[in-house]
Amino acid sequence: MTHEMLFVFGLLAATVVLFIIDKLRMDLVALLVVVVLAASGIITPTEAVSGFGNSVVIMIAGLFVVGEGLFRTGIAAAAGNWLLRVGGRSEVRLLLFLLPVVALLSAFMSSTGAVALLIPVVLSMARKSGMHPSRLLMPLAFAALIGGMLTLIGTPPNIIVSGQMRVAGEPFSFFDFTPIGLVMLVVGCVYLVFVGRFLLPKSEARDPEDSHPTLSEFAERYGIRDQLHKLLIQPDSPLAGKTLAEMGLRTEYETTVFAIQRRSSSASSMMPVLANTRMQHLDTLMVYGSESAVEHLCQTLQLRRQGFPERDIMKVQQQFGFAEVLLPPNSSLVNQSLKQGRFRERFNLSVIGVRRNREPLTTEFGVTRMEAGDTLLLTGSWEYIRKLENRRDLVVIETPAEMHEIAANANKAPVALGVMLAMLVSMTFGLLPNLTAVLLAALAMVLTGCMNMNEAYQSLNAKSLVLIAGMLPLALAMETSGALSYVVSNLVENFGDTSPLVLCAGLFILTSSLSQFISNTATTVLVAPIALTTSQLLGLNPEPFMMTVAIAASTAFATPIASPVNTLVLAPGNYRFVDFAKVGIPLQLLAMIVTLVMTPLLFPFQ
């Protein structure tokens, strides 16, 4: 063993230790690896930073942009809502629907792409169902890796071993991988749903300082949880043809109408209420007010209650903005009532709650005067909510967590969906190189108005990109120094004279272990020729050995750097290094058992 090999092995061990003890951020450790390799001379400084221009890193960055486009046009939220309707709020049911979906996608496109596209969906599902994202994201990543076992194009190692088999005479066909992949998918889903999820952490997707309260928490904070009502204007109601100001609903009845649903409008269309909005017969009013005030309103003005079902609450959340604002001492609203301040006329928003000294305040629209330090809960069009940032009379304190799920460019949803489908078709059928397809899709998301460039830059997860880019040169150093070849050759020496099944087990352990720290593609490139040569020297059928290498290369479950798929979910799931080991190592053992049982049955050794 040369000095260079010892240095690389030592650097690899130190890196793993730093990841495990979790005292430094993983992206910082990756940058330290880059600096050490550049200074060591084992690879050149240019090679040490080559990971930042690697096609894998660029493709992942592009997929972040595509995923953001799906998020900002509402497609991710729509997909999450569908899964929630099908799976309900049960963690088990959601996983049983989600895991096969991502596995199927990964069978025909990049597993990295499948996960990048579904991360916004999963985060949306987690927020709406009240689950911890960490309970869903790691199973999502592992299912994507298993999905790569299903077809020839599912993952690069499959293509590499098939190319090696062509040298031996007959390459693997498109679906030769499917039987083992299907069994592994069933076993993996059962393990992740009924065992692995109990090993997952219950960590939040965001740091506490970055968290936002939900709409439900706002309602609790302002004491209005049971004060939202849906009222129908009957034909004999005097409200028809009148504006809210003319009827004095706030002054006379102490109720606030913040939205109208027109009978002629689609079921999902709601109108914000402005000062000059005129009501019509059979309009449905979305009203905030106490039970007694609303009952008085209904009896006096011939309105009929219609309840406020969950689906309508969700529509309000999606189509109307909410914000908590503070009245600064220099605000012109201080010492004025809401009526005197002409709040709706000035801001085109409705006040549905007031707090003073951190306690909900019962207000009378024309009497109660606002004080400096009061906080108001506002609702109305997102257009006017966003304009609050430029108003001196109010200071925006918080917006609800649901605001980050609002589709600001919902009208571009068909365009974003078309861009995504075009990318998937291109990647599945090889019409364009994967990198080209992803970059074109990312550019199309911006050029078609699904998002702007600032939003595209914000979508890039720097921590994940730096981690991947920093670890790629370590794989190169292992190849350049001969460290990887040294490990492989020792395996052949130790297992060459044993039974074929034991040799398969040795190849699986070697390939799977190396894939936890370096690219599974690089691992397969090095191990596949050894497996082929060894089987030929022993006079055995190379198919079971090559299939073992391909499946083992996709079992990158035990570390967050094992695959870009794992790295993608690292930050949004707020995982630690050891979390992957706890859940991933048992899954690796199950994969080895499935492979060693299935491979000889499908591909005999003789």
C-alpha cells in the first residue's frame, strides 16, 4: 500500500468521523476535503474543484429550479392535495401511496429528478397533514433508489453492467432487472412503512427561527377559530345591489365580510370584498363575526347559513392572503377607530382580529380606538397583502406558513406541467442528454413566466450542492491513488476460491460499502470488470455476478453522501448523518438477502 493510498484512506475515515460526530456542518466538511485534496498533490487543484462544474451538480441545480416552478404554479400543492385525499392523514397510508409512485417515476427517469420534483409535494403534504417532513422524505429517497432497480435505464450502474455484459456476449434487456426490483420494492415498502419509520427522527423541516405560524394558530391567537361563517343572500334580502359601506355591516352588525362567491362563478372562484363591491341576490358571503352578531345579521337581512366546510376553508387559504401587522407609534391609524381610519378603503383589506398586550381584543368597528403596539390580523387579496410592505402605517410581522404554498403564478400551471412532461419524455426515451433536458426545462420555467430569476436563484439548495460538489473529488482521489483498485483486488483474492454464492455476497458487500462514500457510477465502473473477469476465470455464468453488482450499487442507503438523492432530502428533512445509518443499514441487509435469493433463481451460476 502506497503513501498516497494511506492518505486517501485516512482522509475518507476522517471525513466519515466528522460527519458522524456532527460538530461541523456537512457542507463545511466537504469544503475542507476540497482544500486538503488540493494541497495534497494527489489530484491537481483544478481537479479538486472540478465537482462544482460536474454535470451531476449542474443537473441537480437545474432540477431545483424545475421543482420551484412546479411549486410556484401550484402543481406541487395540487399533487399533495390529491395524495392527501387518497391517503388521508394517516402516515401509513400516505407512505403506501407515495413510495410506489416515486419508485415508478425512478424506473423511467433519473431518481434524482424524481425526488427533486416530489420534495415540494411532500413538504406541502406534511404541512397540511401536520406530519413531520422527516417522516416522509427519507422513505421518499430510498424508494427512488429502489425504483432505479426496476429497469435498464433506472440508474447508471444498470447501464454500465449491461455494457460490460455486451463484451461477454449478451447484454441485459430492458426488463431483466424488473423481477428483482419488484421484490425489492415490496420488501422495501414493507420495511419503511412498518419498521423503518419508527427509526426516523421527528424533526421539523425548518429551523425554529425560520418558522411561521399556521392559519389555525393565527385563528387561535386572535380568538376567531369559531367565528368564520358562510351566508347566502336570499332573494328578499335588502343587501342586493348595496355595498357594505351603504349597509353598515361593520358599524351596525359588528361583522366583517371578507369574500364573496358569485352563483355564476365557478365553484373555486371567490372575490375579495372592496369598499365599492356591490352584492347580488344568491351571492354567498364569507363573514367573520361572533355567533350572536351573525345570528342577528341573518335574521334582520334575510341571510341563510350554509356552514363552512373544510374544502371552502382550503379555498380561502389558497385564494386570500392573511397577514399579522403591527401599528407603529407614528401610524396615522393610532387613536382612530377602524371606521375613522377608513381601513378597507385605504388598504383594500379586511380586519378580522385585533390583539392588545398579546391578548385578543373585542372591538367595536366605529368605537374602539387603535393604540400603538396593537396587532391586527388582515385578510384580502394577495396582491394587496404584498403591498403592505411599502406602507408606513403598518409593519408586517408575520405571514402564515400556508402563504409559502400559495401559487403566485397559478395561471402558468399548464405551462409548467407541459415543461415537466417534456423533460420526463426526453429523459425517458433518450431524446436529449439528461443534463440538456433538465437545463432546457429550467430555462423554460423562467422564460415562460412560471418564475423569475430571483426565485430561481432562491430555489438552489446551496448546502446540498456544495456537499455533492465537495465529495466528488474524493472519489477521483480514490481512483487516482489506486485505493479503490486495492480494495477490489483484495476482495478477489479472498473470495475467488469460495462458492459462487459467497463470491456474490462479497461483491455485494464491497459494492454497497463503496457506494456509501463515492459515486455508485464510479464504483460500478471499477467493480463490474472485476466481477466479469472473475466469473469468466472460474468458468461461471457472469449474469448473476453482474446483476449483483448493479443491485448493490443502488443500495446507497446508509449515508447522506451515498447518492445525490439522499443529499437532496438532507436539508429539508433536517436529518443528521446517523439518521441515514439507522434506517439504511437494515435496508441494505434486506437488499442483500433478496439479491442472493433471487439472482441464482433468475440467472443460474452454470
